[in-house]
Amino acid sequence: MALKHATSGEIVEIEPLGPTIDEVPSTAIVRDDSIEVMRLVLTAGKTIAEHQVGGPITIHCLEGELEVHAHNEAKRLRPRQLMYLSGGVAHAFLAITDTSVLVTVVRNGSA
């Protein structure tokens, strides 16, 4: 079954998950040839191994605390904070606490 992505003009609620955070999976919200937006949900201690994407990305912390490893350093991202990474920058994630972030990837049309 294909995931339902938002359509042009559709309003999507993006609220903190609160106590249900460990029950909600990561989900793609928007995906087309130009952009991908996803809510990434990570429970405390969960990691995402180092990887990179072709286009620039933003990581917007909705709740919790996420350690982002990029540019040979680690930075903590907290609620209401956003980080930008240029395309091709290798990065990894470590959830310090139960965390949800909104990740936006500018796609080059080939991924």
C-alpha cells in the first residue's frame, strides 16, 4: 500500500507527539521530484548512521533533543531550533531523548 502524501494546497497538522511519541512511526508527509518532507521519530538512544543526500536539507526539532553529527562536530538540536546542511554533507543522528524532527530535503529529481 502506498503512503498518502500531502497534495498541493492541503493543510497538514505538525504538532509535538507528547506521550504517544513511542507509538508513532516516522512518516513521509510530502514527496515529489523537487522536495521531500518527513517527520522523523526517534526514541532515546536511537541512531541513524552517517549518510548524505544530494540536495540541501533542514532539520527542525519539534520535541526532544537530537544530537546531529556533521562538519566533524556534534551539535544538540532542541525544540524550536532548525539546522541547515548543504547538499552532500555527511551527517548522523543520535536521539538524546524521545525526539521528533521535521526533515526537509531538496531533491535533485533523480532520487
